[in-house]
Amino acid sequence: MPRFLKEYFNRNGFGLGSVMLGLVLFWTVGLIILPQLSMLDFSFRPNLPPPEIGGPKDLYTLENYKYLIFGPEGGSQSYNAVDLRVFYRTLIAAIFVTAFNLMLCYPIAYYLAQTKGNHIRVLALMLIIPYWINEILRAFALRIIFGESGVLNNVLVGMGVFDTPFDFIRNDIALYAGLGYAYILLMIFPIYNVIESLDRNQIEAARDMGASWPRIHWRVVIPYAKPGISSGCTMVFMLSAGALAAPQILGGPSSLWFTQLIYQQFNDNSDWPQGAAYAVVLLVTCILLVLALMRLFKVNMGDIGK
């Protein structure tokens, strides 16, 4: 038995350790790896009627991936402009949501981690309680708030900011706000967990040496909080790019999300191989983009796993 397994069972006991290890393996292999492998296999299959699946026509093909790039055969364009535009717009929007969440959540996480008192517990509880409500219900609540006759428009029109109600939904403001709000805790708490362990004396020493607050954060706090920032950004980006409920409910008529195309292929068109190919492309692209940014900012997998 490997040494790390011996230490694991010595620390947790054989019975409890086996149960915990079995649950982790079931979650990882049964609910993540095998479904992804099945979807990968589907993506290379042609879309055939059920009686022909497994027959001589059921051969591996790249047609599903070619469709994403070139569109249907005999089309009026040389490439699939609509789907590719939606794909790139989804990635750019996910990056924007991630950057917005980071700028919003970093000060909150720093305040929670470096401030003492009972009011911090109250503030943390106020952040958590809204997430006891289902994500879909929260999305509908935001649609009501951002609607033309919603609370926000009534306040802004009443204050004289707008003469007529502003269409937050058509301009995608409601969508970006909803995505940012949906994953705000996934950004706050990883950063909070790291900054909480930061020795306050390092900040005091920098202040004694005359460093300004922006310089302290840039040279002391942010480098120390890099594992939490990396973890939070990775989760928010991946979940934003793969979101479906928020784009369906809060998106305007011109804000089609790539996951909505995947949903249409699976459910509306009953073309599971094409939907699987689209899903694989989105997953692989997001992973490669995250790895590229990790390399750019000199972050390793160990930092994200901390």
C-alpha cells in the first residue's frame, strides 16, 4: 500500500477512511469522468435513428466539429458565423463577469478577513442567506428588479435619472449582474480563507515604512492571496461560461449564450452528437484558456488546490 494511503487510513481509520475514499471515487469517476467520456464518444458519432445506432453507419466522424466551424453543407457562408459569434461572445462575457466579480469581491473578502467583531459574522450571514433560495428563483427575482416596470427603473425614473424606463434586459445588464451575483460567494470565500491567514504584522510593517494602501495591496496582500484569487476566478469563469438558467431568464433577445445552443441541439433538435460536440468544444476551450492564464500569471495547480 502506498505511504500516503497508509497515513490516510491511520489518520481516519480503515472503516471511515474507506467510506470517504469510496464516496470521493464515486463522485469523481461516476459523476464526472465517465459522463464526460460518454459525451466525448457521442461527439464523434453521426446522428442516426435509434434502430441504426451501433450498426454499420455508426462510425466515428468529425462532422459534428466541422459543423461548428463551417456550418451546414451547401450553406450561404463559408463558415458558421452565428454559432462561432455566440461562442466567442460567451467566452468574452465570462471573462468580463470574472473580472467584475474579482473587483467587487476582493475588497469584501479583505474586509471580512482583516476586521474583527461580531458584525463580521452578521455580514457573512447576510451574504450567505440569499443563497438558501434556488438559483432559478433568484434569477426571476432579478428579472423583476431589472424589468421595465421593476423596482430599479421605478427608483431611477422617480429620481429623474431617466425620463423613461431603461431596458436593462435588452442591454444585457441584467444578465451580467445576474451571473455576477450567482457566483459571488465562490469568489469571496476562497480569497477570504487565504487573507485571513495573512499576518497582520506584515501590513503594519509596510505602513510603518511609508507604503500607501494601494501599494500594500499590490506588493503584500495580492501576492499572498494569489491562491484564493486563482481558485475563485477559475470557478467563476468556468461556471459563467457554462451557465444556462441565468441566460435563459435574464438574457435579452440578442444575448444568446453558447450553452443555449447546446441545449437546443440536445432537446429541440434531438441531435445529441452535435450537442455533445459543442459541449466538448466549450469545456476544452475553457480549460485551455484557464491553463493559459495560469501560465501568464505564474499560477500552478497547487495554488488553486490550496
